[in-house]
Amino acid sequence: MRFNPDIIKSNRKTICIEVRPDGKVTVRAPISLSYEKIEAFIEANASRIEKSIEKYRNTPANRGSAASKLTPEELAEIKEKAKAVIPPRVSYYAPLVGVTYGKIKIKTPKTRWGSCSSKGDLNFNALLVLMPPEVMDSVIVHELCHRKEMNHSPRFYEEVLRVMPDYHKYHGWLKAHGSEYLMRLY
């Protein structure tokens, strides 16, 4: 296999492929799925995997022209800033979305910008505070809208666009530039 992925089997129903900004490929699959079927799935998606790896390879961070890896001290400062900035933005947008929420956690995951649990707890990547404020707000609105729709259905996006009509512009920016920020964690 040309990608040498990590294969993780668990109690899940679907198979998925994750390509991290450092080029590492992980395949998550149901326990019952044979390795032959997993390899066939990987081969069937080889061009998509290669495009993702190439996209990350061509980011400024990987070409050596972007900011360097964050030090533990810098990360601590960014987290503190995020703890001061993100919760008030969540408080601002929650009534606009028409939802309540639970705890807010600020972390530095290497693959996510935000998440929302079924209990209403929200997690945000501290690196969002390094981005344009509208991009950070778009992630906050996205996660708050999951309080109404725990999926990415058309109804979910209708709700997101109701609150933030330019959401796709900011989401596009995040897709285009987000990996440059994530690479600073590696």
C-alpha cells in the first residue's frame, strides 16, 4: 500500500480516511471489516488521498515560508487569549441561533476547529483567535447550530446561513488556510 496508513478498528458503522496536515493517513473502520476490504477502499480513494497529501505539502508551512512551530509558551498564551475571546462570542451568537449550551472548552486539537456534544458542550480550537474574527465566528455559529441539528443536513446549513449569510465565504477561507495554522502544532 503506497500510503502506509494507520488502521484503527472500532465499534463504528462506517469507514473513513483522515489525512492530517503532516501527511499522515489514518483509516478508521468497523471491527468486522476485513483488511482486504479496507485496502480496496483505500485504493478506490487513492487519488483523493493523494490530492489531500499534495494540498498539505503545498501549504506555506510545509514549504518553509510560514510561521514556525508554536512553542509551549506561545500555545499557553494563545489558549489564554482564546479563553478570553471565544466565550463572549458564543454568548453573543447563542441567542441569535436560539439555543443554549453547556461547557465551553478551549483546546488545541490537530484536526478540528470545533465540536458540539449531544449534551451541548462546545469545544473550540484555540488557534481560531489567530484568524480573521469572521472566520472564528463562523466556527462558533456552526457549532451552535449543531444544538438544533446534530448533522450537516440542508436544514442545518439553512440555520447557519440564517445567522451568518456569508458563512460559505469564511468556511472557504478556513478550508484554504486552516492547514497553515494546524501545521504550527506539529
